Amino acid sequence: MGVFRVGLIVPSSNTTMEVDFHRTLPEGVETATSRMYLEDTTKEGEIRMIEDSLPEAARALRTMKPGLAVFGCTSGGALFGRRYDQQIQKRIEEATGAEAVTILSALSEEFARLGARRIVALTPYTPDLTEAVRASLEEDGLEVLFIKGMGIVENTRIGSLTGEEILAFARESVPASLLARADCLFFSCTNLPAVRALPLLRTAYAGLPITTSNYAAIQAVRRRYEAAGAPAGSAERA
């Protein structure tokens, strides 16, 4: 098969998701990125981002004829529940002419693949965005045993967190008794560098499935790449 083109839409201050895609997806996948203006990670800022910047960002991607479009903002899709996220997905499909995947739709696929129903979730967000993520997960039929946010507003600060800081937040936040009941530990936010922290996190929580916003999106892209004719289990980039 030829090159599989992915059109990625992210907030302008996101410094993580594009890097994760380029580092992790197979060689046959090419990613082009379009950005929506967002300085700080707040509910008001994300509403403006989606209403003012998303239409042009999606329209611009149409010119590179993507095989798939990805909406790369977890909390933005969760602002007003799953129906709102589905409306975003439809708007992107109409603007790009390609199938669209959102983070919430990718997470739904990933939790189903893992057979996970009881979730412990951690976010870098303020309480209102964290609660929006909780509500969207519960609307999808999941039981959220625990969720907590770091309370960070500055998006570039989120993108600068280290694996050690992410692990420390998890250890200080989540009671071991809840982790023992969980089917999956989920780290939310496409700007959180949690994919790069996965080796550290999986060592610390051996035996507990762990996923992240970006990992779920990467897996969704890989499945569609393979469905388009790529060899199953296509090698990841180093």
C-alpha cells in the first residue's frame, strides 16, 4: 500500500501529541498537523478554540487529502458530554472528507480492547475539566472509581512534566485499595507526556493495564492503517 496520511488537529500550545505520533506510529504513516489557538487549558479557552479555530484547522487539512483525521484534545471533546464530542467528530469529517477519530472515541475502543470497565483516571486539568472527563467516561458506561487533576492551567507547563512528576502525582493521589479494584489506570490529556513515561509507569504498576489519551489515539490510527492494507503488527518507529 502507499503512504497512509493522518491529519492531526491539536491545540496550538500542545507540544506533545505530534511528537508522540512521529516517534511511535509505523513508518508507513505520515502525520500532518493543523492547530487551533489555545493559550491556557481552561473551559472558556477550549470553547473559544473549538468554535473559532476548529473550522479553519479542519478545512486546512482537507488540502492534504488525509486518510484519517484525529481531533487531539481530550478535555475539549468532553466539555459537554459524548454527544458534543460526536458533533465535533462529524464536523471534522465534513470539513476534511475523511473519517475522524476523537480521543473519546479512541478511548472507547481502547477500553473495550482491554475489557476495562472500572477506571482510575488522572489528569493535569483544573477541577471543571477533570469533572467533564469523568462525566464523559461515565456516559460511555464506565465506572470511574477515582479521578483527580493537577490543577494546571498553563498548557506548556503540562507539556513539560517529566515521567517522574507524573508517577509522583499518581503515587500521592491514588489509594492502593482503589488500584486493586481497577481494570485500567488512565492518564488524560494529549499534551501530557505520558506515552514517554509508560515504561516507568508500567514498572511501577506492574500487572495493571495503563493507557493514555495519546496511546489510545495511536492505537486507533494503527488499527485503521492495518485495515487499509498495512501488515498487521507493523513496526513502530524507535
